Amino acid sequence: MPLITTRANASATGYGAFLGAAASTAFESIATATGTGSSGTITFSSIPSTYQHLQLRVCAIADASSLSSFRMEINGVTSSVYSYHQLNGNGTAASATGGATQSLMLFSTPFHTSHPTVAIFDFHDYASTTKNKTVRAFYGNNQNVPGTSDQIIALGSGLYQQTTAISSIKIYHPSQNFTTASTFALYGIKGA
Amino acid sequence: MPATYEPIATTTLSTAASTITFSSIPGTYTDLRLVLVITGMSAGNRTGIQFNGDTASNYSTTRLQGDGTTASSTDNNTNPNIRITDVNQLSTSLQFITLDLFSYAGSTFKTALAELSNDRNSAGSVYRSVGLYRSTSAINSLNIMLLSAGTMSTGTTATLYGIKAA
């Protein structure tokens, strides 16, 4: 059973309460993919439209180190309907980049063979058939190397200028493979 | 579809404390999420996270921050904890912190994403950070700590959630 303790400044004091695993249906697992070691592409298809939002959680290890990017395509569309922005920190300075009228969304980050690159992508109102779609990204990689491009923390946004519901998401590395220790988990968040 | 976002444990400080520890964390989830609301702490203090009782310099953190005037980035490498904040806090300032820890039960190094919001009505800051724990052991305990002598105030709450993939 999980335990919680707190330590007061002078005298040790245990305090806490355990909450049992309460069933909830508001945040549900839709599908999970793991890397194969021979591909750098993960595609979630046939995504149901029964949720309010989607969240994609990624823990990725590449088969080679690089300063590269997560790239993303929606519904298999590769025409110039995407744009993106990102705010970055590398331990030394903050910076910002972006792209407009692109054929994909791009989220720049380092990858490494043993230091995971992690990300949370939120797709808001993904099933709407009247709105363009915006993606919020929070991602980073840390390799315990000070002040270099081998570490980054970033906030990103992506725009998909289509009003069709999102039914597939392709996320990929442009040149490397994801190892079998990599996890890509897609969740659905229900509305009331 | 199975429910996948579950509370593992929660605590609210009834007396001021310098640490909050979650132990015996089950390895049955894919990710962990910590939600921490610190109602105040000793002035000049900072918050750090350790895993598995490991106090060696196996941690590093890269931060992106804004203080209302300037955006900047800082880091701590080969450090004895993931340092969520790098700013001196006031004793009455409320801090809202979340930490997402990915593949915590796996056999790779562990990476976490953290957020901190701290507004002090004319001062304050917002932080985002990526933390690394260079250990391949599964994480079964998590320690929230202050980096200097002092305490987190009464009413501070911490909840640990498990997120389970299908």
C-alpha cells in the first residue's frame, strides 16, 4: 500500500491519507504504441470522436543521438495547412521559433539513446467539425550537459487549419528509429 | 475503455513540514503525476524532488522561466535533486506545482516535466522544467523537499496520481 510521510522540521511526524484507486471515466486510455527499434513513426488511426479532448503522452528513446524534432501530421494531410510556434530554454537562454504554411507540425528537441525525450501533446476540441484545431505541446530532454543543445525545455503550439475531426495522428522522427523502450500513449478526456 | 487516471495517495499538512514523501509507489502505472500546492515556505527557500531515497548527484534540471519582465533559462546539472524552482520565495506566496514523471517503472533513465506558477501580485514567476534522474531503477518513492532549512506551511497539499496506458 502506498505510504505518505512528512517530516517536520525538528521532530519526525508521519501524516497522510491514502486514497484508494477510484474508478474514473473522464480520462481514458485509447491506445498505446511502443517503439520497434526499426521505425521512427508512430500512427494512431481510427481515433473515436467520443471525447472532448485528446492527450498524447510520449517517452521516446532514439537509436542515435541528435538535435532534431518530433514531427506531426493530422489525418494524413501533408499539404501546407500547418503552423507552429515554440518557446525554448536550453539552460543558458530563452528563445523562440516558429513556422507558417507548413506541411507538418514541428517540435524541436534533442534525442538520445539513453536519456528519454518526453512530451505531452493536448488536442483541444479535436472532434469539432466547425473549428480549426490547435495542439498544445510541453516537451523536453535533459542529458546532464550544461548549457548546450543537448538539453531543452519547450512549450509549443501547433495549428492544423482544417475543420474536419481528427481521426488519426502521425508522430515521427525524421531520420531515426524509436527503441522498444519508447512509449506513445493516447488518452481521451471526456466532457460532461 | 478502462479508467486510467487514478489517485494513488494524497496528503495535507496539518503541521509545517520540511518534506513530504510518497513511498511504496506501485509499479502498475505508465506515468506518475504529482500535484503540489505549497501554501507558503520559509523565505529564501526552494523546492526539490528526489527519488528512491537517492541523495547522490544523479539529477539535473533545465528550466525556462518568466518573471513578468524577462524570459530566461537556467540549469542545474550533476545535482542531488530535481530543482523545481530557482527563485527565492516569500513565506506567504502560494506555489502551484505539477510534475509528470514518465515510464517511472521502466529500466531506462527517468525524465520528468514540471510546471510551477507563483504569483505575488507585482512579483512572482512561471517556470517550466525538464528534469533527469540518471538511474535505471524503477521509482518506488518520491520525496518533496526544501533545499534549505525551513518548512512548508500548514495546508500544503500533495497528491500523487497514476496514469495507466492500455
